[in-house]
Amino acid sequence: MQDCHKSQKIALCMVGLPARGKTYISRKLHRYLNWLGYNCKVFNIGNYRREICGTECDKSFFDSKNEQATKARNECAQMALNDLINYLNSDGEIAIFDGTNTTKERRNMVQCSLLQQCQNVQTLWIESICDDADVIQNNIRLTKLNNPDYVSMNPEDATKDFLGRIKMYEEVYQKIDLDENLSFIKLINIGEDIQIHKVKGYLLSKIISYLMNLHIYPRPIYLTRHGGSTFNQENRVGGDCDLSQQGIQYSEQLGKFLLDEFPTQEQRNQIHCLTSTMKRATHTAEIVCNILKINYLQLKTLDEINVGICDGLTYTQIAIQFPEDFAERKVNKLTYRYPRGESYLDLISRIEPIIYEIERSREPVLVIGHQAILRCLYAYFHRNEISEVPQLEIPIHAIIKLTPAAYYCEEIRIKIDPETGERKQIEEDLQIARINMLTKKKSYILL
Amino acid sequence: MQQYKKTQNKLILVLVGLPARGKTHISYKLNRYLNWIGYKSEIFSIKGAQQNNDQLDQNIDYELEIDPANQQFVDVRQQLSFTAAHQLVNFLQNDGDIALYNGLTSTKLDRQKLKSLFKEKLKLEYQVFWIESICDDPQVILNNINESKLSRFKEKTIEQFMNQINVLAQDYESLENIENLSYIKLINIGKLVKVHMLEGYLCSKIVSFLLNLHANNRQIYLVRSCQTEYHLLDKIGGDPELSATGKQHSQQLGDYFIEELKGNKNITFFTSQMKRGIQTAEIVGDKLGIKALKTKNLDEIDYGICDGLTVKEIAAKYPKQIKERKANPLEFKYPRGESFLDVIHRVEPIIYEIERSREPVLIIAHVAVLKCLYAYYHCNQINEIPNIDIPINCVIKLVPIPYHCLESRVIIK
């Protein structure tokens, strides 16, 4: 549905003390909205401050009574805001303003600037409130200590200084008030309490639903293709065929692998197993879940991409029978839609509810799916550019384990030999890995 | 995600709020939605308990007799509220999935008693989610009374009713975090919403659903795309273009809507991504000066291996499937295609969009998809879906009002 609702620009503004997960939320939203196909960018005030004022700022820099520093910080915020407004006035569709924005004065300034200087913009304020000391301590440990601000300090001093910094902000913190008349969502103690005020519109409603499902429990997500099928062997697309002999063997080895990953039955009972309604995936799931002694869920949403009139043909046959389509697909694999079938963009739209489901789940998730489907799912977790999706490598007879960490996903790929059960950790295809390296580098700077 | 229901615990949704806060309206809408997506859901209220009780005077509407000074009525209401709770427990112990409770829940003590009753009587895993509706806008409350209660007042006046509510308000206790309940508070029809301890797939969905509700009674128009060659050949499925007659009919459709919508360009206008949907919508849209949003969610049901065949050919080639479909038309899945249940699931985001829209909605789609959409507004049970009549060249106008949905049909010729 994303082609429908692109008329209005959207500015999402974060509010909250340091170490409340604002950047975490900004990055997740950024990934989600990019994946859906929107032009989205994060503007992090901290990054501007580091570039302009340097990284040698200790907590006194954040004291509101320090006039010179306050002036400098306001200038940084203004610069970030200006860049954001320029972005929305050109080809940007959604901009995320990642900063503390902890005073009514600052919020008022930002809100007025946005409404005056952007053509047709909707704003949503996202406030993250947390008073759980353990969570805050953990946040600091995971995300601040590697921050460029503290690279040269030892962890204890860094933590002490950062806690001091938080205190500076606390002195002037004003939570969002109803009289500010802003559209907002308050996430309190990681979603234990949620308050939503004056939210209207298709995309904002979607963003709200997405935010309500976020949490920080580090549960693993396993993605694997169904075992090899008879069509795979013949290089055919589509169809609803069953597993080949090797496919059955892989399923059994996969089950054994997961037995080792989850040593107790109690742990296995927690696994959320999702699969499609197609024979090859269901058969794989049946074998695996028999070994694990758990149930699985069949969702039509996870069915492989619908190849329409090309169903059952080999790639060679498609090239001969539908040469124009074959050529078009090579040029634009992302948007190309099989006649009477689907495109990758349709797929992304189709599997969106699964993303919600996986995000919401606080327990391990196992998805037994198909190549195109998994490419879309993987792209979401791995923050790939949408254009890369159709080329992502999801090898057969291998399982990908993703563990969401602070700002990225840890990944392990294990190839499982169907006959011997030998497990080998593999790397991604080098060319794609190179592209990812570039994006990963960016992600560290944007802390 | 209807498959999820098999692993879902039983769910109890309890409504909290003073009279004339829209509790019954919310419960009806939720109940309708949950049944539509495949759960077995039912409402248990004072009204319902009264209908089943022969010993009571059925001429008195105990749901409206809220006068706290009348001890006899207070006692009867307590008793009915209690009965409703027991009926609810019975329902869930058997094959019910979700129960909505609309009884006496205005004080902490009432709620505590209810929780204990559930704990004592329900011998299976269950979850309770509390839905509170708060309103301090007198105009909204007045509208509410006018729309849903006034017709049932016998000797009472609106003023009397409002006074009685004000007395009740003095003892009313809003939900508090200390009660340790999982809840959502809807304040002034969702202008402000507070959610506490939200857990579970279904409750998340229910919250998203509730966020979209509003009180505007706007019209929803359901129309089939116009005639194609496939119609003339009696073929099903496919992606044919409009025939010449089809294009003509689309023009007439456009003229009809020019009159009907009276120049309102703010309408929510959807169509499918099939050629006949797009073409009909283009012609109609041109006349109205608006563009339709094309979504694959509104595409016709996938007929799988039967796609493009005539009815006779299907009967000859796939007699076994015809038999299966006759036996269970709702769940029957065309081989390599979809079933009505799949279509319902696919069309669910459109329902959210329709609910969210406060302006008139115009949908140009196809038979099976429209049956599912229509059923959401009109049917109490989804197994009625296969039998719904959605004729071609006919505009079905639905206007949802509290507790009902008005319908009118106009044939365009």
C-alpha cells in the first residue's frame, strides 16, 4: 500500500533523557520505514555536536547554567534542524529528529520551525521515559561506552561522567504536556505504559502500531529455507512440489541442530515456529517440529513469491517463452511483477505483518520459508538497501541466526550437510559482504 | 493470522465506563471484528442476561435504569451483571474464544470481585484485557444518548438520565495502575489513549483496532468493476479488460457518484490492481476529479488452477473440487489458489483503512473481495459470506450507525 500515501511529509521528533533508547528507536524506525519504501533519514543532534564541538566534552558541557556551552548546543540543534527541513523540502519523505528535546521551549521552537518552513508536514513526538536504573545502566554499557565521546576513557569513569551528564539534563527536563498540543506517543519503561495523543493519518497510525511492539529482549531469530525440493533440482520456479530426498535429510539434520541450540525441552517449547502453506516448507517444518516436539504455524503470508504465468517453468523455458519479461526482470528485479503474479515490492507489502509478529515476540523465532520471502525478511533485519533485496544470498541447506543487538543484528550463518549433518560456519557472499561492510561502517559513526 | 487462534489463550475483554460513554458501541464493533477475523466471540451484558431471564419484567430496560436511588433496580442490575459473568465463564469453558463483558465494573471493588470470579470458575488459561472509555465532553455524551439511547426512553427525559449519570460519577473509580490490570483507556473517543501492560498478539491487534475508531457516521460505497469479455464468456478469474459495455457502465457509475458525493473530493477511494478495477476506477475517478489508490489487497480471489476456465469447464475437469466447495464453501481453497478465509485475511488492512476514514469511502473491487468486506459490516457469522449477493452494476451503500448498519442498493443502468 505504500504507493498510496506519500502526499504528506512526516517529521518524527524524539524526546527523552540520555540513555532512554531514543537512538535505538530512531534507528529501528528508520530501518522499518526504509524497508517499506519511504525515503527516510535520521538527524542526530549528538553527531552534529561531536563534529562541531569535538568529542572532548565532559558533563559540564551539558550544564544548563554553562551559557557558552548552551549556546553552542543550541546552534548544533538548529543546524541539524535546518538540514532536516531542507531534506523534507526536497526528496525526503520522513525525517527523524534524534535529540533530547527535553524542554518545552526547545520543542516549541522545533514544532514552529517545522510547520512554518516545511510544505505540508505532519509531526509526531516520540517520548521515551525510563526510571528503571538497571535498564539505564545496561543501555549505557551497551551503547555509550563505545561512543566516540568516551573512546579514551576507562569504563568506570565513562559511566560516571555519563550519569553526571544525565543529571544535567534531568534538572531542566519537562515531560511533554497536553497543553503543548502536540501529536505524541509516550513509551514508558519499554512499553509497560503507552500514551497516545492526537494521532491521525495512515502512516502515523502505522508508526504507532510499530512502536507499541518494540522491546529490547535479545531473542534470536532463525531463518532457513525449506529443504531442497524436486523443483529446486530441476531449476524450476513456483509450483507446490514436495521435498527431495536430500531435502528430507536436511530437515532431519536441522532438527538435530536445533536440539543442540536449545538443550532443554522447556527452552524448545518457547520457540515460535512459522512456515508457509506450501508442501515443501510445511514438510520441513513437520520434520523439524517432530524432533523438537513443538507445534508450528502455517501462514499463507509466508508463501513463496507468486510467479504467475511462469509457474512450473525452468529459467531457460522462461527465457524462451517470455523473452521480454525475462529481460525486463534482469534489469529491474525489484519492481518487476510476474504477469498475474507478484513483484518483490508486493512481497514486502505482504510480509509486513510477519515483521510485526517477529518484533513483538520475546521468544526465539524460527522461520522456515522460501528464497524470495527470506530475502525480504533478511533485508529488514540486516538494514539492507531495498534495491539489494532481490540479490541477497540465502543459501539452501543453511540456517541464518540473527541476534538483534544494540544498533545492528549479529549474524551467524551455518551450512548443514544433509547427509553427514556436518555444520560449517560460512560467510556471506563476498561481493554482498562488501556492500554490507560499507553500511555497517556508517552505522558505527551514527552512534 | 487466523491460524494463531488455535494457540491463543481464551481472552476476556471487560468494558469499563460511566453510562453513555460508548461501551456498548465499542463492544459491538469489537465483537463484529473478532468474529470476522475468525474467532468465536460473544458479548455478555446486563441486557443479554435480562433477555434470557423469564422471571423479570421484560418491559423494563434494566440497562437504562441506572437511578442509584432506586434500590430494587440496583439489586436487579447487580444480579444480572453477576449472571452475565457466569454465562461468560460457561461460554469460554466450552468452545468460545473471546468474551466481551459489559456489566458493572465502575468501582475497584466490582473489578476485584470480577477478577476473583474468573479465577475461581475458569479452569483453563485465560487473559483479561480491560477497556475503559472516558468522556468529559458534554456534547459527545449528548450525541451518544441521542443516537443510541433516546429511542428506548419511555418516561425518562435526557435531563433525568444525565443527572443519574452525574450521581453515579461520584462513586466511579477510573482504572489505576495499582490494580495491576492490563488495560487501554480511550479518552474522548481516542483523542488521548493510555495503554498499560499490553501483552499478546491479539491484544496488540485490538489496541490498533480501537485506535482507529471514531463516531463519524460516514457512507461506504461498495461497487464491482464493470463488465468484461470474461463475463460474456462465463469465465472466472483472469485479468481481462473492460468490454465496450463495461466502459459505458463505468461512465454511468461516474455520473451517479457525481450526484451522490456532491463535489466532496476528500473521499477515500480504493481499487484493486487488476485491469478491470483500475479501468473502472479511472473512468469514475476522472468524472469526480480524484484518483483511486490501487492496492493488491483488493485483487479478486485467486482461483488457482481454475483461473480462466468457464464454469462448465471447471465442472467437467474438477468435479471433486466442486463437491468440496459445495460441502464447505467458506473454507474451500482453490488448488494453488485462495479460500474466502485467505481473502478475509488479505483484506483486513482495508477494513482498518475504512474504519480510520472519517470521510466517505468508495471501493471498486470484485465479487469475492466485496463479499468479505460486506460481511464485516453486515453479517453476524462469516459462513454467510459465500451466499452474499453482490450484483454487477449495483452500488451498495452502507452507513454504519451505533449497533447497526444501514444499507441501500442502487442499480445503475
